[in-house]
Amino acid sequence: MTRQAMALSETQTADAMLRARAQRVVPGGMWGHLNAARLPEGYPQFFASAEGCRVRDVDGREYIDFMCSWGPVLLGHKHPEVQAAAEAQAALGDCLNGPGEVMVELAEDFVAMVPHADWAMFQKNGGDATTACVTIARAGTGRRKVLVAKGSYHGALPWCSPSVAGVTSEDRAHLLHFEYNDIASLQAAVAEAGKDLAAILVTGFRHDIARDLEMPTREFAAAARAVCDATDAALILDEVRTGLRLDVRGSWEALGVRPDLAAWSKAIANGYALAAITGNDKFREAATKVFVTGSFWCGAVAMAAARTTLRIARETDVPSHIRSMGLRLREGLTSLANQHGIAIRQSGPPQMPLMLFDADPEVKKGRAFCSAALRHGAFFHPVHNMFLSSAHQAADIDAALEAASHGFKAVRALS
Ligand code: PMP
């Protein structure tokens, strides 16, 4: 095909035509991190359907999915039991004048599953939950300062957005920063907050974009807990990305550290829109006093989906399965990289992996790898942690590794 013919055919894809239409009626064609212009060449903007660990774009191309909708899909797309639970609830009603029985049942499920939880409340997005946790912590302590790790993502609201466009310094007036896993910097921020310390807000592990992922050290987690115990501030664990993938009881359970408040979303309803806060009795009264609500927060369909998702996650030990699939992927990538003589670094928990190339400051290698792997049917991400689901089986991982081998060839061709 001539270059011209190829250019013509690329502008005639369903994806290209939708992008052109979107440019006219959606600012920038798409907002935020989901704008495909930010992704490697060839990545589709628009998707048509998905099932299990496979996602299809609007041009009918199918990919083995390692983004899982950026986290929400834990059990695979369109999981039959979750679908059945959601459909049964939809037949009764979703958005009613108030919550259904399912809200109380789901709160009971969280309280039974999560050791620190004496109560639960529900919202829609992760940012709703992190924001409400901060509000509850401030209401409970009567203080203002919130400590967050530099570079951590907690949502797209003005107080925590990674962009400064449209954000005032007042929006962030009471945030202080520390380095993840650095106890001295945490203590310096605690000292700066003084008597005004309301909370430490921290993610389950360090998953900042475009840098090696880092698990929390036991000492760091214990130090954060000790500070909050000594000052009566709230330890808030942001489980929005990690929730149900590392440990269904909570990501810091294995470290022996329990938060006062935790924010959950993404995976808890296997793709249905839901967020949750779990909290202990110390913050129950504050959670009663604050005014937090939303028109769709009582949606019963997502709650029914969540009940089934939580049950399956518990009963089938989803974290173990996705960990073993993630390890298979990691080992396969290591061996392919070695075969091709390419230096890579893999980090993070295997169930939420990241692969970066050495000496790749502009992510040229990462993008070339992903574009070639995509053409061969695997949807990876060059700089954001990826996600495994329980629908991934060994054969899917092996097929994705075959696609990855084309990615490594493309990287070799760069030099
Ligand atoms: N916290 C963390 C750790 C997240 O990863 C995200 C979403 N990527 C959020 C909060 C915000 O969640 P949402 O986009 O659903 O508001």
C-alpha cells in the first residue's frame, strides 16, 4: 500500500471518523488521561465491546486487555454472575427515591470483609471517596492540614488535580507533602502541620506515572500509623486503585497496619460505577455530621454488582490468581527482553505491573513497544501501571507475550 493510500484508509476508520466528529463537539476530542493523543501511535480512542480479558475497538480489532478499563474490571469484562446480579436489580429499579436493601447488605459485606471497617458509605467515583475521607477527617479532628505524598494521584478535583489549570492556591492551601516511603520527610511534614494535622492520605503502594512502582515498607506504614495514633489524626488509605487486587481485606493488612478511613472505587463493582468509604468507630460521628451526597450515589444496580464482585473476590481468592498471571507475564517479558538484549525494569505487584525501558527518558522505546504489541493484539501501557483480571488465563498471557515479542523487535529496530 502506498503511503497515500494508507493515510486515506487511516482517516476512514470508524475511530478516525469518530475522532473528527468528537473534535467538533467535545473539547479537545476527549478529556484527561483518556485522550488517545497521549497514547502511543495506533491506539484506538473508541471501543465497541469487551468480554473476559478481550476488548474490541470500533473497527473490530480485538486486544488482550492489560488496562481493564484502568482498573475497574477485576473479574473480566461482562462477568456472567455480576451481569446477572446487575440485571436482576435493574429489573426491580436502579435510581429510586432512596437506597434499597442492597445498600445495607453491601455495607455489611464491607464491614465483614475489611478488618478496620465499622461502617461504610457509598459514592460514585474514586475522587468522591477520597474527598469525602478528607472532609470526614477534618470534621472529626477539627483541624485542616492533610499530608499527601508528592506525585500521588487522588483524583481530578481542584484540591488534588495533577494540573494547575483552573485551580487556585486556596484550593490546596492546607496540603503538605512528603516523599512516599521516606519516614524523615513524613515527620518533617508532620512537624510543619503542628497542632493542625487532620490526616495523612496515602495510596496502597507508590504508583506515580512514568516511574518505577514502589511497595510501601513496613516501617513507613507503621510510622504513618504511629503519627496518627500520637496526634489523633486520621490515617486515610487510598485504595481506589489497589482495592481488591492486593488483598481483599485492605492493602496494608499484610503490613499489620490498619487505616482509620479508606477510599475504594474502581474494581469494587467490576466496571459498574461505584465508590465506597470504610471507616472505624472513631470517625463514625464525623461521618454522620458531614454533608456528603450525590444524585446517583444510591444506584442499586452498581451495589448489586458490587455484592457479587466482593463475594467472588473473597471466595475465589482473586488476588492470588491475578498475582500468578502477573508473574507469568513478568517472567515472560524478562526472558523476551533478555533474548533481544534489551534492558528493562519491571516493578510493582505482579497483579498491577509496570515495565519501563532503561535509557528511555522520552518513552520512545516504551511507545514503540506498545504500538507494535498493539498491532499484534495486546493492549499494554508504556508508563501507567497495568491491571490483570481473573479472566486472564495462562494461554492469554502466552498470546500477549507473543505480541510483546513484536514489541521488543520494534524497540531493537529503533537503534
Ligand atoms: N485515587 C487513586 C489512587 C486513583 O488511581 C484514582 C483514579 N485513577 C482516583 C483516586 C480517582 O478516582 P476516579 O477517577 O474514579 O475519581
